[in-house]
Amino acid sequence: MTRILTPLLAALLLATAPMADAAATKNIAAPTTVAEEKVVYHVNDSANASAALRNVKNHLDASKDARITVVTHGKGIDFLLTGAADKDGNPYEPMVQELKDKGVDFRVCNNTLKSRKLEAGAVIPEASIVPSGVAEIGKLQAKEGYVYLKP
């Protein structure tokens, strides 16, 4: 019985060895690509602005190369208006400036500005104005590959 099994096992090993080698080589040779991390934070209520800014800061602390855009509309634009401060009277602009210096992009909805009869000059210089906040979020997700976060 051993005389029959030994040659069969040897033949089986010899037959499968090239396949194992090819599989190992294939796995080693496969290049790996890392996608750029692009995230859009959606803020539509400035009551969440402090939490959103902390989230963005923490995100960058953990992932320094992330490309982050904060899009605001409705009541969410309030923290990006000149002189805006949180409930304790702390101005938002220094934190916005710090994040802007780290590459974060802040965008304000022009539809909201128009509906509230606010001029573009009411928006702090660290933020840019886009035609529509919700359309901007859709464009970033659908056309530019951003993932969506809502604090």
C-alpha cells in the first residue's frame, strides 16, 4: 500500500508546486494603490459648528493628508459670518483660520445668503461662496469622489 501511495503523493506534489509558486509570485507582484482621502463635512445648523470643527481637527490629527471640505447652508452658515461666536462668546474665526491653514476648505451657500438678505461681505475671508450648498455636496460626492460626514 505504501509503495502505491508514495509515488502518487510525489506526483501530486510535483504537479501542484508550479501553481503554488505562480500564486505566490502573483500576490507579491501586485501593486497597491492608496486612494486619496477626500471628505465633505455637511453643516446645516451652527448649533453643531463647535462639534464639527472639533471633528475636523481630530480627523486631521489622525489623517494629516486628508482633503477636507466643510460645506454649509441654512443656519449652518452662521459660524462663518463675521463676528460669529459660540454660546460662550468664543469666536469661531480663529479655529476656522487654524483649519484653513491646514488645508481645510470652507464653503458657504449663496442661496442661503440671498434668502437671508446677506451680502457676500458678511462671510469671513477664510470661506468661499458656492451657488448652492446641497448641490456642492452632491457634486463633491458624485463627481469628485468625496465621502460624506455629518457631525
